[in-house]
Amino acid sequence: MSSFEKYHSTHALDDTQPLVCAIEGSQNMQGHTEYIIKVHRRPAPELSWHVTRRYSDFAILNATLQGCGIDLALPPKKVFGNLDREFVAERQQGLQSYLNALLGSLMLSSSLLVRQFLDPETYSTSLLQDMAHVSMFLRSEPKWEMQEAQPDIGWRIRKQYFLVKHLERPKVRYLLSRASLGPDHCLSPKDLDAVMRLLPSMQHPYIYPVEFSMGNEHGGLVIRTYVSDPGTLRDRICKARPRRTYLKKYLKPKVHNTLPLNEVKLAGRQILEGLKFLQEKGLPYGHLHASNVIVDNGCYRLTDVENHLLGLPCYYRPYITQLRKVSTVEAIDVYCFGHLLYEMVFGYSLNSTTCDNFPCSPQIQAILASILSSEACRTGLPSVSSLLSQPLFSDVPINYTEKAQFKLSSRLKEALQAAKEAMESRLKEEKKLVYALLVYSSIKHHLASKTDVFLTIRCRSRSAYLKQPPSTCLKRRQ
């Protein structure tokens, strides 16, 4: 058995896979109504289950979302007559619309809050086990000391954050992140730990440095200096406080702050330089978004370079699985850069797979169209190098004050290449399932439309026949 076959993770759940649900009916249980919801995890057709929810469960979920600044259209509460059949049917339609709105938002649909509501069996496990892994690390590394947990500051369900301090540098604040292995993980524990422990040696002006990192058969742990002002690029755009929970920061921010052209050009150039460096060094990235860019003293620096090593899925994966031409890590980097550029220019995230309308300067418009337009996603995206050659970014001066370096042994490069190919292979297989599901849905919709037309014609013909005088009907029968 090869090391790839032995360590390829087939059991880890992909939390980015979209959920689709339909309320199939309701039942009266001891004086209250329970709604029966069928949930399907796309794209695999066999991954479906049922969950029952009362109206009060929806109300609790909605109250929590209102605390995050979002108010979806939940059907109103009714004290009397709430078991009436017509009322229950009308409320069921309203609750279905509510669920559609929840799952129509990429940020909401991937949140633990929504996943627990629709898949309580999978997402009911406690995070105490992850705390135990962090505690074990702290016992083995006595120079580090836990300060406090930072719950839900990131979007990943299986990634936790803690403020820690180094006993020799007590005035410096550090952020520890710990993530479980993801569905694309296939490095052996030995290779994973070897590459993770090399990350602190990486030096590049546009990649945020790592103080300490390690990996094992359970996951990976990374410590970085904590930057609270302004924080990430998304914090800068939304004017959010980094330590608030992810949904409260970004779901419906009070401010949508567009960046001036000079800052867009500078940020774009520096981010592309960071991507180019990682690609040249054979360290796949594939996890670019505004929350993975640290704004540090006027520099825009990539972070979370360990995500690919741990086999974690990309934030934009639900979109990428719909695009047949975005099938390599390099293409994913460019596609994600398009979303990031859009967010910097317009001040909010693009909540769709593609876009063909960019009301901005012609120079930026051309680059966005080359990445995010439906035509570009059908024919192919530019490379990072070609984007760097565009005047929008090539005119930006950059001065390296430190030598960029990162060394990997040939054995580790081969292991990383195998891991990259395995991730791309799973992505291509999932794209085939998505395409097959799209074809099936299209055929089903077409047949349903034809049936509706046939029934309409039949009903109209029968109605016209019955409206004729009896003598005419008698002649036709004869």
C-alpha cells in the first residue's frame, strides 16, 4: 500500500458541501406542530436525512441571527389557531422561504449555527477533544501558556483559536490556531509534521510569519503574532473588531468600506507576489480570501498557508465545484483573487459563482471580467504571472527588505505534489457529480414543464367541450 492510499482521508467530512432542504410535511405532536425537513448534502445523491423542527426552533435560530445583525423574514407567531390546517400549510411555505434564504448565503450556510440546525447528529459533538489536543501541546512546550479562547472568530467549524503568550516575551500577544485534518489530507503524519515545522523558516515580505507549527495524525497547530489593528483585510473593509465572532463581524456589517485605487493596486500586487512565491516553491495555497490577508504596517500578507497541508477545503469550494475550468490549485488561487479584488473595489463580497457586471474603472473592470465573468470561467483564467504583468499591478513599486526564502527537500516536494494531485482529483470527481446533478435537475424540470403544458391543454379542451351546446356534443359522439 502506498503512503497516499494509507493516509488519504476518506472519512473527514467536507463542511463546505452545500445543504439543500425541503419541508415535506408536518405532524401534530402533543398539541404542537412539527415540520418534517428533508436535508440533502450535495453533490452525492445518497447523502440525505430527515430532521423535525418546531416553529419555536426556527424562532430561536432567528433570534440568534438577529443578534448577528441579520433579520430574515420568519413567519409571524400565532397564539390561537396555530393548528389549523390552512394556517399550518401557509406557515410551512413561509418557513421554506426562510430556509432558502439561509442556504442562499455562502457565509450563513457554512456556519456551525445553520449546520447544527439542519444536521444536529453530525454537528453535535463537543469541542472538548480539540481543547485536549491544545492542552497536550502546552504541556509538551512549557514556554507557551494559554491566556483565553477566541471562540468563532473564524468561519471554519473545525478550527479553534486561542490567545497564548511566550514566557520569555510576555508582552507580545500570540494567536494559536488548531485545526483537525480535512477531507483532502493525504500526507503521512511524518511528512505533515516535517513540512509544518519548516513553516517558521519561511521568509517573504508578503506572507505573514509563523512562530511555531506542528502536525500529527489528528491535525495541525500554528502560532503567529496577533495583529489586532486593523487585523485582516476583511476587518479593514468592514471596519470590524478582529476579536468579535465571524458572523457578527461580516454577516451584515454596518460599514462597507471600499478601498481607494492606490490601495487596491498595492494590495493586489503584494498578494499576487505572495501567491507567485508559494507556487514557485511547490507549496500549494488555494485558500485566498479577505480574512486570510493580514494588514501589517501597510503590507498585505497571506496567512493560513498550512490549510492545504491539513487537507482543508477552500472557502469558495461551493462555487468552484460549479466551474469546470477551475480545477487546479493555481486556477483556484486566481479565481479567489478575483473575489478578493471584487471585495476591495466594491466593499462587499460577491455572493455568486460568476459576475458579468462591474461598474468600476475600465482598468479594474477588465481584470475582474478576465477572472469572474461567465465567459472567463468557461474558457479559462489567467495565471498569476500574467496578472502581475497587467499595468494595474506592474506599475506598483515593491522593495524587498528581506530575502524571500523557503527550502523543501525533494522528498517533501514529491509528497506535496502527490497531495496536490489528490486534492485536484477529488475536486474533479465532485465536479462530475455536480454536473450530473445539474443535468438531472434540468431534465426533471423540462419534463415537469411539459406535463404542466399537457395538463393545461387537456383541461382547456375539456372545459371548451363542456361549454358547447348539447346538440354539438351529441353530433361529435355520433
